[in-house]
Amino acid sequence: MRHVISVSVDNEPGVLSRVTGLFSGRGFNIESLCVAATMNQEVSHITLVTAGNEMIIEQIIKQLRKLINVIKVVDLTPTDHVEREMALVKVKAEDRQRAEVLRIADIFRCRVVDVSPNTYTLEITGTSEKLNAVLGLLKTIGIQEVVRTGSLAMQRTKKE
Amino acid sequence: MKLTGSQIFLKCLEREGVKHIFGFPGGVVLDIYDELTRAPFIKHFLVRHEQGAAHAADGYSRASGKVGVCLVTSGPGATNTVSGIASAYMDSIPMVVFTGQVPTPLIGNDAFQEVDIVGITRPCTKHNYLVKHVDDLARIIHEAFHIARTGRPGPVLVDLPKDVIQGQTVPKFPERVRIKSYNPNYHANPKQIKKALDLILKAHRPVIYAGGGVILSKASEELTKFAQSLEIPVTTTLMGLGGFPAPHRLWLGMLGMHGTYFANMSVHHADVLIAIGSRFDDRVTGKIEEFAPHAKIIHIDIDPTSISKNVVVDIPIVGDCQDALSQLNELVVAQVPTPRELSPAHQAWLAEIDQWKREHPLTYDRASGDLKPQFVVEKLYELTQGNAIISTEVGQNQMWAAQFYHINRPNRWLSSGGLGCMGYGFPAAIGAQVACPDDLVIDIAGDGSIQMNIQELATAVEYDLPVKVAILNNSFLGMVRQWQQLFYDRRYSQTPMWSPDFVKLAEAYGALGLRAEKPEEVEPVIREAINTRKPVLMDFRVAPEECVMPMVPAGAPMHKMLLT
Ligand SMILES: Cc1cc2nc3c(=O)[nH]c(=O)nc-3n(C[C@H](O)[C@H](O)[C@H](O)COP(=O)(O)OP(=O)(O)OC[C@H]3O[C@@H](n4cnc5c(N)ncnc54)[C@H](O)[C@@H]3O)c2cc1C
Ligand SMILES: Cc1ncc(C[n+]2csc(CCOP(=O)(O)OP(=O)(O)O)c2C)c(N)n1
Ligand SMILES: [Mg+2]
């Protein structure tokens, strides 16, 4: 099963390779990984998407906690959480297709971040399902290039 | 007052109580070696290969319970320690390895003797550090020792660039370690302890399966008390040998691939299995789906990743063996009347085990007239009255040592279990001899393994360390040959092995060399070795095609053992 795991780590060189080395060394898989600094200069945050049965996910979490530079590990999957991904996509669009691209962008609340006479570059944010849906539609028109982030995730505040 | 990096380094070692280090010098650590001449409180042992330094530090640690320390130069000095670090890592042995590194501005430039040792050892250290600034040195060294010895112990590597070693600062030596993300849990949850005892008291066929964790947490007295008070038979892993006194009526011997028939049968038929500081290694479980199939399992371990890694357990207890066992013992005193009246089922269980012991004791063909390796180990046991510190190499020699030298105390058995690193035993014995100068230390060796670190004979001779090596010389890489015999139709591909004349070799090094070719020569050779105050190499020409039995073939369940 797919799991989204949130990991706080020391913001130090080499820490990311400890985390990824753990996954490759123990044969765990990583579907996606997002890393960036946080408000606290000393802490970086990793959102990690992985898959495995219960025993494997339990090992992944325990092994992550065992790394000296890992401060906190939370499996967000069983909790109520928000998940977002972003993609930049360069679409080939000429003549009649230009309007079609903009229409799709509008429906899915994408932003146009770059325009040329025969391409549009769109920024899409949302769940991976939404991204897949948009990309599916744009593919019929003609995608030149796509880059995607992994998932970012955050727990929702519990409502009283 | 300002101190240099090397001065801070040595001050730190002094503060950690380090008295002995094993090492080998080179360019980037010249300053430390220079400073060493002004540090009378530390004795440095110059090995002949850095792998030897790492294993010696490991053996020192296993025999003394302290943190072993080694010091090597950058590049090849550092890479040579890797097998030793990986051995210590697999067996959870606390040590700190200091490697020199090229100056920080050169790192990443393929500088002379540069290697990314932090990158190389990331997966085989508990943690490692590259010290980037001399201001961080004292803190990092203190953290390194702390991490190595606490929680589940393990090796920590500290990489020291030359400019850090030469840099100057006014050091602050931290009194306490503060690492926000590292807080091993020693105290076992009393609720889980209570649950465990309730289950144990209801058991008809309980067995304790103890491991290296009992040695590491110095819990063997508590373990013995616990087993005795409830009359529970005990088996240990290879790593747990010495954690329970071997000549005890509740002792089952080692379990696993080359464990005793009765240990494996007991675990297979147990209804409650109490795992204490052991990690369900595949050499122990065999076919995992059929391991202890009738048992509810209790598992005490300080490392949460050890629990439910291979086998899902019923009562997990995260904590220190000693803490958990003393809680259990207190509960037993409070709850169980002494002497405990055993249920008829429990009595029948002990009788059944005795029956297994009688049916299939550990044995070998004593009547053949050949010099059998098991006989040599038995004689070593007899003539040392079980009082030696035993290290082993890897292979058949290791298994026969485990089976026939009955270790009765903790910290007297040093063997590379997890990595199975040939060449471990001899330098480890040297380390143990440094830690315990008054003890008799014997490396039970194979003709193959001993040649992997034979050069350390020079170290033993130079420092007057009277280590004994008993080579069970079968002219084969015996353990591999055994598999070829049993599973590859006796095609002995690259396992017959020529060796030099070990007696002459010993003499060339200034040690004593002795040889026995017949059973009756064994005793005089061992006696002479024991009575000689210098390193001795004993060459026992044993039966070449002897196999280690019992044996559980790979992938088979534990009760399906080959017995002959
Ligand atoms: C040729 C060969 C054959 C072998 N055959 C066998 C065999 O037949 N039988 C056998 O048993 N082994 C055998 N081994 C060894 C085997 O590979 C493993 O090394 C061994 O079984 C592991 O022992 P262990 O479970 O005690 O774990 P260890 O590696 O000793 O691990 C210790 C466990 O205790 C925990 N621990 C550490 N400190 C504490 C503490 N303070 N409190 C609580 N828990 C703690 C650790 O987290 C870890 O889980 C063989 C090895 C070789 C090379
Ligand atoms: C460094 C290393 N290389 C290879 C092996 C594989 N191996 C395991 S046992 C063994 C044979 C060891 O031969 P010897 O030391 O003569 O011991 P014996 O089994 O004959 O007692 C080998 C090659 C190993 N464990 N370690
Ligand atoms: Mg051999």
C-alpha cells in the first residue's frame, strides 16, 4: 500500500544521502521525495512516498527513526492530511489549439507561466490524480516537456 | 588557552578514559602521532594492517565491555578498516574509528590519498562524522563515544581533515551530550513486562532464546536468575555464548544452523519463546515460516527495528535486557512462591528435553583414530578448565569452537557472527589480550582464515602479547568444502588450499610454533603452549574432510537437521 511519510531531519550535508541510502541499502522503494529547508534553519523537511506491506512500512519508519539525524517521523497515511504535487508542463499549441489549452488551464486552475508563439508553459498544482488528469488531456494536444515534484503533505488541524 | 586539533583529540580520549588505541600512521595524521609522544596516558599499538587495528579494537571492546578505539590515516588506511567496521556493526560492538582526511579545501578534488570514507562507511556505521572545523572537534568526539556505547551499540567513525588536526582553538569540552533526535529507551514498559510474565507462567513448554544483547547489557546474572527461578531451559545464539553458564542443567547449547539437536527441537516445540537481546537471524530461524511454529513469542530488545523485523512477535518489549530482566525477577519474587511448584506439563517438558539430550548429544566419531578437530577443541577446553578467552576465525573452526568449548561467562567469547569475517579472530585476540593482560587468550583458527591477518604475529611478538593460536588445519576452506560435499556433489572447486609451514612461519616472526599430527600429540602441544609466555602458533593437522554436524540445510525448518 502507498504511504506518505513526513520526516524532519537535521539540516546538514549528507543527511539526505543517509535517508536515501537507507532505502536503497534495505531494498525499500521510494516513489517520490521532496526536500526543503523549514522555518527553523537547523531543520529540513522531507515528504516521502513509499509503498509496501504493513511489516515493511513499520520497518521503514523504525529504521528512519534510528538514524541519528532524523528528528521526527510521522506516517500521514492513516491521518487526515492534505497532499499536493506540482508540475510544469510545456504544451505545443498553435492556431485553434491555443484556445483549447487555455480552456483546460482555466478549468483546472492552472497558471500560465510562460508563453511563446507556439507553446504555453503551465503550472499545475493538486493531487497526483488531478495532475494525471490534466496531463492526460494535454497529451492529446502535444506535450513537449514535463517536470513534476513529488508529493508534499501536511496533517490537517483536528477540528474540535 | 588555545590548543591544536591534535592536542584536543588526545585530551578528548583522555576524558573518555581511553588507555589503549590500535593504529597505523600516515601523512595526514602525522601531527596526532607527534602529539602521541607527549601523551603518556595512552598506549598505542602499531598493527601491521589497518584491518587488524579495527578487529583489535573490536576484540578489546568485546573482552572489556569498553569502547575500542583505532586511528588510521586517510585513503588506503581508511579503506583498510572497512571490513573491521562492518564486522563490529553487524555484531553491535561499540568502537570509535578515527580516520585522517585531506585538508578541507582539497576535499572533493581527488587529492592524494583522498577517499570519501564517510560515504563509504555510512551503511556500516551506527553514525559517522566529518569534522569540518576544529571548534566542533571536542563536541563530536564526545558524541561519537556516547553514540557508540549507548542504546544498541555500534561503531562510529570520525573523519579528521588535516587542517582540523592542525587548527587551533580554545576548546570547550562538553560535559553532557545533547542530541535531540537520539534518546535510546532503556526502561522496559512495566505493563508489557507484566503481560510477558503472565504468559510465561501459563506456559507448558517455555524456552529462552538469548543473544548478544544479554552480553552487551551485562545482563547474564539476571538472565541466569530468571531462568533458574522459573526452571526455563536456555539456548543462546552464537553471539550470546557466555551469557548463560554453559555447564548448567538448564543449558541447551547454541541453536541454529549448527546448533544442538536439543536446542533446535526445544525451540520448534516450545509454546512460549522468550527472545532476549537476539535478532531472529536467518542462521537461527531457518525457514522463517516454520520457526517456532507453536510458540507465542516475547521479544526484549533495545532496538525497535529488531522487533518484528523477520518474525512478528506477540509481546514486544523495547528496552534494555538488564532492565527488563530485573523487572521480571522482581515480579517473580513478588508473585511466585519459592520453590515454584512446576506443573506436570512443565515437568514433562523438561523430561522430554532430557530425552533429546540423551538421544542426540553433540558428538563426533571418537573411535576413528584420526586427529579430529572437535577433539582438539575438547582438549583445549579441558586443559584450560574453560577459563580462556576464546576468539575464533570463521568457518568450521568457529562452529566447533562454539559447540565444544563451553563458555561459562560473558565477554569470554569473541566471534564475527553477523559478517562472518575471516581474519577476525587473531587481531581480536590481540585486542582482548591488551584488555585482559592476565588472561589466557586463544584464537581457534582455520588454516584459511589465519592467513588473512597472519601479519599481526609481528604485533603480538613486538608488544609481548602471549596470544595462542590453535589452527585446526584441514588443508581446506573447510566450511565451503562442506557445502560442496553436501550440495555440489563433492566438486571441491577452489577449496583445497596449500599453506606454508606454520611452525617455521611462527619461528620467523619470533613466536613459538608447535605441531600435532596424532591425537596423542595434542595434549603436550597445548600444555607447552599454555606454559609459554609468548605468542604460540599451534598447527593441528586434523582430519581434512570432517563436517560440522548437526546442520540445518539452507532454507529448511530448524527441526529438520542432518545429524551425521
Ligand atoms: C559460518 C557461520 C555460521 C553461523 N551459524 C550460526 C548458528 O548455527 N547459530 C547461531 O545462533 N548463529 C550462527 N551464526 C551467527 C549469525 O550469523 C548471527 O550473527 C547471530 O545468530 C546473531 O546473534 P543474535 O541474534 O544474538 O544477535 P546480535 O547480532 O548479537 O544482536 C544483538 C541484539 O540485541 C540487541 N541489543 C543490543 N544491546 C541491547 C541491550 N542493551 N538490551 C537489549 N537488547 C540489546 C540488538 O538490538 C540486537 O537486536 C553463524 C555465523 C557464521 C559466520
Ligand atoms: C573474508 C571472507 N572471505 C570469504 C568467506 C567465505 N568463507 C566462509 S568460511 C570459509 C572457509 C574458511 O576456511 P578456514 O579458515 O580454513 O576454516 P575451516 O572452515 O576450514 O575451519 C570461507 C572461504 C568469509 N567468510 N570471509
Ligand atoms: Mg580450513
